[in-house]
Amino acid sequence: MLASPLGDATTFTRSLEALYVREREAKAALPGFDLVASGLARHATVEGMALVLPSRLEDPESFQAVERGRLDDGELAFALAALPTGAACVDVMPATGGHALALARTGAIVTVFAPLLTEPAHATLANAPSVRVSDVLPGRSEGRASLGPRTTRVAPLDELVAGDVALIRIGALGPELDILHGATRLLAQGALVILERGFHPLGPVADELATLGLVPHGLVPMLGALVRIEAGDSRRVAFAVSSACRARFGRALPTIDMVDAVPSLEGTDATASCVRGAERGPLPKGVAAFVRASRLDVPPAERLACLRGALEASEDAVRVKPTHVGRRLTLHRVLVELGDLGSAGAVLEPLMEAIDGPLETAMDEPFLPALPRYDAIVVDDVRAWLRAQLIEGFVKSSAPSSFFHPPAFLNLFGRFDTLGFPDAEMDRREALLRSREDP
């Protein structure tokens, strides 16, 4: 007995840990993992469409009703605008199949590589005639891989795709580098790469992307353009762009190179519609830089420099007064407009514990609302207005999907519903979370 593997406590423990890790990774790779949770026959109706969790989608399009903003208003929409009609695209290890469906609806010819295509993704893609599904796993070289109870063929994308592709989307964390190392021909032809990173920094893969001639870029929503991002940035999605890609897409794929110096902010309009709070006195430096970045008559590179300057100044302002509500709202807004949602959620988190306190003290100096939609709202109840944007900003920025929110977030949704600032995306997120928790 002592000579058996069970007698070696260290080896046994490490093998058990490895088993748990493999099981967790296998589940995380399942299509639909970011949409569904544990439990059977839990129903929710969203905008008239029935969502059934977790085994299947009663309506294949219901995922778009739940999380439509992630597809229609963000990075995918930006990529779709750059693609020519009828472009060939590859979607590797998708979740629900939503991105492939959105691509197909624009006329793209999509090949989905998904060794573990479960029922939700299958239902999503069933009515998309221009989508072909393969159970081969793209990798560096030809071989076999174990995925849960089965093995599957592994092969380079360069061998699996005979012609040219305009877009390669990778919907899982971990295998990105292996997949891209097997696609050097496609990358040399200028394929645009989308890495679904959630809110995970690019650090683990950034250096090796460079060896493939790929530079990480993030979408800056305010500018509607891609900007090079650093390894530590927490972006929801990262684009990997090569020189061949930039040459191929040209102006259809707008990118902006950084300007180091922030231009003079003299004469910045203190009455800009996005500024709230005190009406007298000079604008704080971060607010002034943001206002200038908002001006369409300013060159894009200069607008980006102003936005980066607004970030630096707003971070400094929060360090001086870490509990000041207005300063944290301003910093959150700047991060949202830069596309760094992974950092934005952490900015508002300290305020959530004080949400019942005197938030109106935020009005003692000019500041920016946490989210753009609050710019145009006429404020009758300042406290409700501040609380609503705190909750909404924190919910939307703390996770890319309400799948990742704990049940306690239902209390936040309940409070938000009473404040009088309804929002369709918040309704969809709440419906998804309730469908997980309510029997």
C-alpha cells in the first residue's frame, strides 16, 4: 500500500489539483459557458423571447436580447464595418455562436471550429446557411488532443482554411497563441484578429504576439478607432493588428498613433453639456482634457492625447481625495471612453459601500457623469441621479456579462429599478441573472 501512488501524498495532491483544473478548463471551453449557469429548465422572457438555461435556447436569437450591446454596440460592430461583403471569417471556440451569427447576417462566409459545440451554440447557428461548423481544434501542428471524455483532431488553421480569411476571432482564453502560430500564412495575408479576453489583461500573451508581427490594439469608443494598448490594460476585447492587416483594410480600419504631449487646454468651454457640478471656477484638469477630447474639430491624435491626459489628471485627483464621489465618477467616465472597462469597475467599487451617504457633496466641483447617457438627463433628484449612475456604472464595468455577477447583485438591480432611470441593458442583465437564480 505504501508503495502505491496513494502513498505519495504530494504526487497524489498535485494530480488531484490537475484533474480539477482540467475539468474547470473543459467546462469553460464549452460553447454557451458565458451565457448559461447551473440548473435545468429555468426560464426567463426577455423582450418577448424565451431563454431556457442551461441546456438549450428555446429561441436561438434570445441571447442577443439578453446581451445585445456586446455584439451590436461594441468591438464586433467596429470589425463588421471594416469587412467587405462576402468576406471569409473564422470563429474559433465560440461561446453561444452569437458572433458567428452576426457575421453571417452581414453576408460573411463563416467557418466555426468548435470541438465541443453544445446545444445552445448549435441552435444559434442552425438557421445560418453561410456558417460551416468543424469539430477540428486549430493548433500549432497536426495531432490529437483530449477534451473531456473524447479526443479530437488538432491542425493548423493554415491547413484547415485553403484560401484567404479577413477575420480570425478566438473566443477562449488560453489557446490563442497556439492557434495563431498555426495561422502564419493567414496573418501574412492581413487577417484581422479579435481576442476575446473578457477583462483579462494582455500580459500573458502580449510579448509572443509581437513575435508573430501582431500589435495589440483596443477600441476607444469616444474616437471610434483602434489604439495600441499596453500589456496591463484591462480590455473587454483586444484586436491584434499586423502591418499587413493595416495595409489590407486601410481607412476601413481606423487606427490612431499616440501623441505624447497633451495640448494646451486654455479656452476649454466650461459650459460643455457633459460637465456637472459647480458652475463657477476653472475646470479640473482632467475634466478640461476630457471636454477637449470630445470636440470633433480637434484632430484624432490630439483628441487621444487629451483623453490620455484626462486619465492621468483624474487618477491624480482621486489620489488626493479618494472618497470624493465626483472625482471617481469622472475617472470612471474617462476609462469607459478609453474602452478600459476592466479598470473602470474597480474605480466605483469603494463608493458602493457609501451609496446611502451624502453623495450630493460630489457637486462641489465640476465633474463628469459616470456614463454618457446621464449627460442629457435633467436632474430633479440629485441623490437618485448619482445613485443610479453609480449602480449602473459599477454593474456594467465590473463584468462583461451578468453571468459573472454573484446573486447579491440582484439587490443592486432592485435598488436601481426604484430610482427612475430605466435602461434596456440593465433590464437584460437583470433578466439573465434572475434566470440563473430563480427556480
